[in-house]
Amino acid sequence: MNPVNFGIPSTIPKGAPPVRHYLQFSDLRADEYAYLLERAAFIKAKFKTFTRHQPLVDRTLAMIFEKASTRTRVSFEAGMYQLGGSVVHLTTGDSQLGRSEPIEDSARVISRMADLVMIRTYEQTKIERFAEYSRVPVINGLTNEFHPCQILADIFTFIEHRGPIQGKTVAWVGDGNNMANTWLQAATLLDFKVNVSTPSGYEVNEKIASGPDGIRAGSYENFSNPLDACRGADLVTTDVWTSMGYEAENEVRKQAFATWRVSSEMMAVAQPGALFMHCLPAHRGEEVDAEVIDGPQSVVWDEAENRMHVQKALMEYLLLGRQA
């Protein structure tokens, strides 16, 4: 596999870092992403050639799920085992997170027994409270507000197929949700643009999407017509219309989003080499037409696999720092 050409020199010193958390995309710097993306390519090449890479022997990842998951569980669990570590899997049925035990106490206990914690939950405030009292790095596996590991995988996938993402245009079609929020943070940090098109009432909340340094001027633009958002785009991406936790709104959302289905017409007005991505699971005939997600421009299966590779690089980095 050719090395990833991210275009930003890495200046990260070697050696184990202090405890760092990954709760939203803006928690890392551009040069750290340069290193992570290059490292993910290295780790993926090892995986593809059946070459052992186990820097996390005797390390334990605790995974806490308050939201159901397929790709997050498999990618983190398989990835940690491949790195030589072990995994403890907890769900709402067998953990006390925020119920009979305060989140702060759970964090104190779990972080004394594990080296790394991944949490997939609802409110961002839950994972922030956990991280505040954790002695080990905490990773956001998804919250209502952000999905940083998915966008990291999406950017890695784009670079694999099309080279550096700087200066490119991403079209986001659909709900102004955790994915959209995270794309805006990524665009601010990594110098690309996001065209956002959502139905009225489902816009991106700039206050939530803003990282500590705010949203970079010119990094995104709103479009009332999703077709216009896709014009000239290098990547068209979407998500389900009804995210977990909003099931009661499903029928109302189906009506509101009816013209926000990614279609062949939308892909046709994008750049000739434009890619299509979806974080999955997908509902063909709702947020995307079957001929798009199953068509030649779709890279959703590479995108899904790459969750594992970028997360392996992330876990290694949070625990060990930059490697030679």
C-alpha cells in the first residue's frame, strides 16, 4: 500500500504522552492527524499482509455501550485484540453508568482496572464527566453530538482513494446531526470545505459544532437545495434520517427528509471522480438510492473497514505516543 500523503509535516515528539482524551474531533491538532493517518496506513498494511503488530500487549480496553452497535464494537474489539490487548465489554444491562452509581464513581473505578475506555452513549456531557474523573484515555465511540472516530475513518478513506483532502469539498446531505457537527470541526482543522444541506428545522447547531477555536470562516456553506450542495463536490455523504434516540420522530422525519435522498442525479453534478460515503447502517430508498450506495462511486465498505485501522492508530497513540 502506498503511504498516505496527508500534506502536513508531523512535529509530534516521541514517547508516551500524558493522559489525553478523544471526545470530539477538535481534541487533536492538525499535525497529530497527519501522524495518525500515516500511522493508520502503516497499521493497515501490516493487517493486509498478516504481519503481527502488537504494541499493546497486556493493555486492556473497557468498552461501555449505552447505544447499540455493530461496527463500533467489532472495530474496537477486533482492533484491540490485533494490537495484542484485551477487551472488557459493558452494556447498560451489566454496568451502573449514571444509574445507581454516579458517572464520576464509575470512571474512578473502571480507569483503575483498564488502560483505555471507549464509550458509546447519548449525551456528550456523560462522556465528558467520565473523562474528567478517568485516570486513563477516554474515546468517544459516538454521542448525540459527535462521532469523531467515524469522520477520522472517512477522511482516511478519502485520502486512500483521492489523495489529500485539503482544499476539497464535502457535501453533507441530510440531518444536522453528530456526523455533520464533526465534519464541520474536521473542515476547520484540516482546511477543506463542507457544503451542508438539511431540511428546515434540522440544521446544524453552530454552537455545538464549534470546537474551542470556533468554526473557520469559509469552511462551510448552507444550501437549501441538496442538489446545489452536491455541485462540484469531491465527496457526497449522508446518514440515516432518524438517529438512535429519535425513533419517536421517525414518520415526521421521513416526510421532512423526502427530497434529501442522495440520488444518481446528485452524484452526477458532483465532480466526475466524486466518492459516496455512508457511516452505516443504511436504508436504501430512504437517505440513499440503492444504485448510489451499491454503485461504482461508493466506498462504504472500505470506509467501514477503515474504522478499525484508524482506531488502532488512535489507541496506540493515546497510550504510547508517537512511534518510530
